[in-house]
Amino acid sequence: MGRRTVRWRGVCAAVVGMALAALLPGQTALAASTPSPSYAFAPDARQVTGAATTSDAESLDIGETYRSTLPASGKLYYRLVLDKTSDTYVSVTAVPRAGTTVSTGGGIRVYLQDADSRSCSFESAYFGASRSPRPIVAWGAREAFSHRALCKGSGLYYVRVERIDGTDVSPGEWELELAPVSESHLDRAEATKAPQSWNSTPPQPPTDQAVRRPGGAGFDEAVPVKEGVWSADVAPGQTLFYKVPVDWGQQLHVTAELGSTTRGRYVAGALITSLYNPARMPVDDVAIGYNGTQKTDSLDPLAPVDYTNRYDSSRQVRAMRFAGSYYLALHLSSAMAEKYGDKPFGVTLRVRIDGTTEAAPAYAAPSDPRGLFEVSAQDREAAAEGGGAGGDALMKVVAVAGIGGGSLVLVVLGAWTVVARRRAAGAVG
């Protein structure tokens, strides 16, 4: 038995264990009982080595997910071959390793450049006042639709990733997850101006009793949620990921609450709530300071999902440009352990979705990966049921593991089906 088979059987077993724990009535998912600050990379992510120069850059395929390493200094290049008409987005998630020290000004910067070194875009992401090592995301884009675009036409492009070091940053590599995706051009012309007005009045968050739903450890393991109130435990240094299906015309509202404990010393940026769109582009974030009493805060009012939001001058509005799964990341600062101990803290997520679903724009072709910018019936069902944390990841593991893990996977899928049918029968009764 080869090393690859053994490794993937281990991944299968771990993911399956979490999925079954989430599905079994009365049970708590593994992540809740044994929290870990580690980030869960996509199990099918392909390893790629960033190059010091464009001449040596390795190619990234659109629609695939990659794993790489960012050194303590310097910059890395990755290669893309783009068509003439699609919009391309490359999300880069940087993950400092355990024990890393980061500063307020530390982070990453991502450029997408053409073969003549012209930057189509550049964006930065920082750790901020919490100074807590956590997954941070920056992205690059080649927007063929934009009249302001510097990069047009088919051919070679390059993703450039740089590390931004502030003060008091410990040396060492950071791990990266890269996700290049594409959005087709439209089959027919649409308006080229963003909506002039939308309801920006913050609504009342849901006040229902919270339903317990532990989050996943990465984008690929994000746990689906719908409108409602959800709770989980999060340990200092840990990040929980959720995803919310938001369709065309709908408006998402998010409020996060950090529960009370013994009153103590103040922690800046104790709980950071970050929102990312279906292409993993940052939309907005909010940080809650903490002194032991319960604290709550909401993301800024978000525009309803609309294709023409991309033409707006506001970065936040531009990010609400497509339907699909919007990701929420909840990070509890590692400084909480120093002030209050390393026990988990209770967090509550209040999600509200307003607006009526509208027709999708007339895309000329599917996105890559397919279905990225749409909300399916399966997405809605998973959000209602919780989807089994890492359900999508499990199916990817099944595909990658192949025959070597076939028997194990078949047994588990059989058990999963039985449990799901029993739950469905119980709900009907």
C-alpha cells in the first residue's frame, strides 16, 4: 500500500468522523469538543511551489485549489493563462503557523499582473489591532468587463504574492491556499451602472433561541447556515467558518455576539467577524473589544446581491456582485487565553436575509468551478440541516481517494444514508 493511499485513508477517516458526529442526533461535532487553531486546507488542494521570478512560475488551472508556502521575505509568482472575455478572481489565504508572532501592520499583498508587468489589481490584508495569527485573505482580479481595466486580452498573466512584515514579527514560513476562479461574460448587454439606492437601514437581528452549530476549520469545511441564530464554542486562536446561501436580489445582515464570563482585562479585537463572497473576496469585517461582559456588533449594511454592483465606487458594494455561498469567519484572538484562560468561549451568530430572489444574469457560459455563482436547492437544504460539517470536503475526498479507500468510503456512505433517512423519518413523524 503506497503512502498516498494511507494518507488519503487518514483524511477520509478524519472527515467522515466529523461528518457523522454532526449528523448523529444529540452529538457534538469533533471540532467543538477538541478545538484546534489549525486551518483545514482543501483535501484535494494541489501542491504548487511559488517562484522567485516569472520565468520559473508554475501554472495554476482555473477552478482548482492549490496549497503553497510563503517565505519570511521576498515575493512569489504563479502563472495563469486567461481567455479574452472571462473575469478571473484569485483568492489567496495566508495561514501563519502555530506559535507565530504577528503585528498590527503584518499581512500579505496580492497582485494580478499581465505579461508587461501592468497590475490589473492589487489588494492587501492585515492582522490588525488584535495581533492574533489567523487566516487572512487578499485577492487579485482581471476584470475584462471594466472600461477601467488595465489588463485586457487573452494570454499570460501572473499572480504575485508578497508578505508584509510589521514590527515584532517572528520569522518563518506561512502556508497559502490559492483559489483561482472565473466568471463568464454575459450573453446579452446589461446596465453598466450600479444601483443608485438600496435600503441601508440596519434591521433588527433575529432574536430566536440559538441553535447549536459548530463551525468548520476552513473555507472548504465551512458549515452551511440559513437565516436564524446559531451558537458555537470557539477557543482562543481558533477560527470558525460558516457559509450562507444568498441569491440574486437578497440582502444579507450579520451580527456576532461574544458571551459573558468573569469581568477582566480589556482585549482589543477579541472576536473578529469577516465576510467573504463566493469567490472568497473580502467583503467586510468587524472586531469586538472585550472585558468579560457580553458584547455584540454587526457588519455594515450590505447591498442586495446584484451583478451591476461591480460598477460601484465602494469596495464593499462591489464585492456583492454575485449570488452563491457567502463565507463567514469568526476568529477569537489568541490574547484571550492570556487574559481569561484557554477555555472555549460561547459565540452567537445572528443571520438575517431580506429581499425577494431575482432572476440570474444571462451568463454566456457556466462559471469555473461550475455552480459557483448560484444557489441550488441542495444549498438551501444543507443550510437548513447543517449539511454535516465538511460534507463537500468528504465528497472531494471520495473522488481523490480512489479505489484504495473505496471500501471504507462505501461503508461510511451507507451509514450516512441510514442516519439521514432516520432523521428525515423522525422529522415527518
